[in-house]
Amino acid sequence: METLTKIWLSSPHIGSNEQNFVDEAFSTNWIAPLGPNVSGFECDLESYLQEDVHVAALSSGTAAIHLGLKLLGVGKGDEVLCQSFTFSASANPITYLGAKPVFVDSESETWNICPELLEEAITERIRMGSKPKAIVAVHLYGMPYKVDEIQALAEKYQIPVLEDSAEALGSTYKDCKCGTLGDISILSFNGNKIITTSGGGALVSKTKEYRDKAVFLATQARDNAVHYQHSEIGHNYRMSNVLAGIGRGQMQVLNERVNARRRNYEYYLRALQGLDGISFLEEPDGMFSNRWLSCILTPSYQVRERIRLAMENENIESRPLWKPMHLQPVFQGEPSFTNGVSENLFQIGLCLPSGSNLLLEDLERIVEILKLALK
């Protein structure tokens, strides 16, 4: 029996430009976690993001969140407000620091952190004598969160925001690039993201001091001395010059990758709109999503699973929406402020294949299987 060609949810999309930068790293012997590709990649990101930002290229988005929280003063025993509807990498670094996550549910317009619940969480934690040290807000699936509302609360209660833009490079909020909207922002270049460095991430800040401290901490916090001396604990979080070369090549096609992902979404919207019980997350006014993943909502858990299993049977990868952090076994018992939105989205939502390298015939095959499953 012939094996059907695999269609991945979001596979890497590499062109020819990346090889040139990687070859240069090899020919010049820059096989190290520093070098011209690293500084070049940081400059490329700064030029793209604009807003006078400073970028530190790191080994992962998770590392960037860890360092970002550390720079914001989060430490042992502190509490951090964290969007519940997200991947665990948004929350795990809170625990690395000995701090405690306090999870906040989503609103239905963007699927991101709910401003009303966030204020409820802030006021209750203050009343309990534990004012949160930071807010982790996520642009989920490339859709910006309600930046103005979250920022207003951050300023009202004097709590800094760490903007998790791991899924949102190329997205904008009121014409400002996602990745520039928090006190500290982070990006991810994991293999499934809009652009990739295989593994990698970045910390973004409008202050050079934060950026420089992030690089210091990411290179084992080595003091400025001729011998090896360390006055504080550091980490091995710097990006490799080889991987940064891949990133430099990817930056040259970033806009094309975003356009391709958005075309996928538009295709699904045209092909599936009007099907009973199938709906999409639309862009609210002022928001532009990179459509990192195209997601649908189905009438029920049973229908979602019927579609997912039908695709799996045809060698097509699809995934349920994120399981909320407040439902994860590892975070059982942590404080949470919920309204049922993320739990419902998890039950009925499905991520469809969304890679920028999908062919028209791939999209047609996906839609055909989905429609057959619905029948």
C-alpha cells in the first residue's frame, strides 16, 4: 500500500540564502556562540522591528523568557501573572526562578489574556499581600493580545509586562510590530515558527542596559577580568554563530513567509466558510496577525476529534489548541482566575497545517479530508 505524503502542521521552510551565511561561518571558522552572524542577525532584527529596540540572540525563546523575568526582578517566592492559554514554555521559566505562576484565562475576541480577569487577579493578590512582580502576556497563534488594555493595567498597578511574541513575529498592533510592545519582549525561532534558526530565540528591549545584561547573563555571567571570575550566577544561553547564519538568511524572506501563512488562512476561510459549526478567529480592528497557525472552532469535542483522526489517518498533522496551563498536571494547585473560555477553546479548537511551504494541492487535500469528516 502506497504511503501518503506527510503534511506537517508547521515545518521549517529553508531557501538558498541561509546556506551562504552558514558556509561563511565554516570558512571563517566562526563555529562558536558569538561571531559576525550573531551580531548581524541581531542588527537584522533591530532593523525589522524598528522602534529603537536592542536585541540579544539567544538559544531559545524559553531562555529569553527566563532571562527576561530575571531582569524584571523576579525571584524566589515571587508571583508572576501568566496567560493560561499558551504553550508551557511561557510558564516554565517562572518556576526556574523559584517563583509562583498565577494563571489568568482568556477573552474570546483574541483568545489572549483577559483584561478584566487580569485586574481581578492583580487586586486579589495585592489584597493577599503578594503583589505580582510581572505579567506574561502572549500573542497566541500570531494574534496580538489587547495591548492597550493590558498596558493600562500594568501602568495602573506598576507591574512590568513580559511580551511573549514567540508566535507573532510579523504581526502588528496598531501598526507597531509585535516584539516591541512590552517592557521586555521575546521571540522564538524554533523549527515550527515563522522563521527558524533550528533552535533559537531573542530578547528584545528598548533599553540597551537590559540587552547588555541579558548577554552578560547568557554567557555565564563572566566578569570583566583577565581570569575567569563570576560575581553572580549565569547561564549558557547565547545563540550559535552557525544557527544565526540560518536566521540571517531567513530574515531576507520573512515578509514572504508571513504572506504565505496568511494565504493559507484565506484559503481555509474561503473553502470552509459556511460549513455548519466551523468558525475562525478574525482580526479585531487595529490588529494584523501573521497567522502562524490557522485555527478553526468546531461544534464539539467529538467533531474536533473526528476531523483530527481523519487527517491523522491520511498522514496529515493537525493539533488541538493549547491545553490551558491551569489544567496541566504539573501546575495543579497553582492559583488561577478562569472564565471557561480557554477550556472551551481547548475542547473544540483545531490547528490546521499552516506551513509557508504548503502547496495548493496540499491545501486541497486537507480541505477535502476535513469536509469528508464533517459528512
